[in-house]
Amino acid sequence: MAALTNDGARTRVPLLAGNWKMNLDHLQAIAFVQKLAWSLKDARHDFASAEVAVFPPFTDIRSVQTLISADRLPLKFGAQDISAHDSGAYTGEISGAFLKALDCTYVIIGHSERRTLHNESDEQVAAKVTAAVKHGLVPVVCVGETAEDLEEHGPSAVPVAQLRVALAGLQAGTDVVVAYEPVWAIGSGQAATPEQAEQVAAALRSVVAELLGDETAAETRILYGGSVKANNIAGFMRQANVDGALVGGASLDVTEFSGIVRFQKHVGT
Ligand code: PGA
């Protein structure tokens, strides 16, 4: 989180997050993170001005943690999902306590692929958000509308409703990241326009303000996700309410992801 300046200017530190989905095993993960770190070091990337996080599969996290800690790499990392439960008879699930023990900073919750393929409800997403916060992890809460939702309800109704449920159990001051990911834009090559992303991001910030207060809303980072590439990131980052990106496919290519991280080079600030 970051503070506001006296004149209310945005000082949120952008977050560029790579959601690897079910790609790269732990050996490939080590090679990839090394290459990414070298590439960003070579380019003299200023991590204080744009934070970088990777979200590998669960089986890679220990390897990524060991590499990042041994080489003191300025990268953050997190998991792609979390159990709503702390421990017990939940075969196949991963507790937030385990993720915290591996130094995860973040956890993605409610990605549309989990909502669709695993039938995750808004209530389950909310329970996972509560579990993440309880274990000291920052939830990256994903919301977004399908093409049908867009036609029926317009752009922000569904993501706004999803976010209201997801954040209902949180207190003012909680560090949370919101990712607006229109389902029709994910993996389709057809990104939303920067103006569409801004419109929904602004509506989502109002939800955060309503539930967690103005101060928390001013500090909360809202990301756009869905076919983000090095050649379209700048347009999103020029928007007042877009504070970074959640990147899928393009986060698996070092050159492409480095280009996204170094968006300031193309924004022209
Ligand atoms: P994409 O995926 O960048 O491949 O569209 C985004 C996401 O699912 O987070």
C-alpha cells in the first residue's frame, strides 16, 4: 500500500503480476525466475516504482522462494489459490498457513478459471479472502464479467456485485489487491480498451470506499487483466484507477513480461 500526497495525487506503487496458471514445473520455474531477474537487472528496473510478482503453481513455490531468498532477488511471489480452511480433512487443498510459511506475499483468489471450472461461488471466494487475510497474505481478488454479462448488464454490474461479496468480511485498512479481468478478454487476444478498464476500475474503487472507507480505497491497487502485452500495457497504466496488471500468457515469456514491467518506458513519464 502507499499513501496519498497532500494534493491527493495517486502514489500507489503499480503491481505487475504474472499468473503462470498450470505452466512451468519447479525446474523450469527456477530457470525462468533467474532469467527474469537478470533481464530486469540488465534494464536497471526500479522495483520501488513498479513492483513485480510471480504466481507459480503450488509445486514450484518452495523452489522459487529458495532462489529469491538465496540471491536476494527483488521479486515477490504468491499462490494461485488458497483453501478457505486452516487445516484438516480437505484432500488436495492448501492452507494459507502453508503459503505464509513459504514467504508468499500474495494469493490470487476467485480467478475466472476457478469460478468457471471449479464452480467457485462468490461466497467461497469471500471465505478464501478472509482466510488469506487471517494468515497474513494479501489477496488478489479477481472479478469480471462474461461477454453475456456485458451484453445483459453492462460493464461494471457483475464485477461490482462480485467484489461486494468478496470484501464483505474485511475491515478498513486491510491490504487487498483487486484484479478486474473481463472473462471475454482472458487469453482471447482481445483486451478491453483502456477506457473500459478505467470505467470498471473506478466503479470497483467506489465499492472499496463504500465497504472499507475512503482511505483504504485510495491505497488499494486495482489491476487490469486480460490479454495484456508489452505493446498495450502503456494505455492501461495511463488510467487514473488502473494500478498494474495481472498477466497470464505474456507472463510466461521473459522478454514480453519484462516489457510489461517496464511500462514506464512506453508511458513516457
Ligand atoms: P491472459 O490471462 O493475460 O493470458 O489473457 C490473464 C489472466 O487470466 O489472469
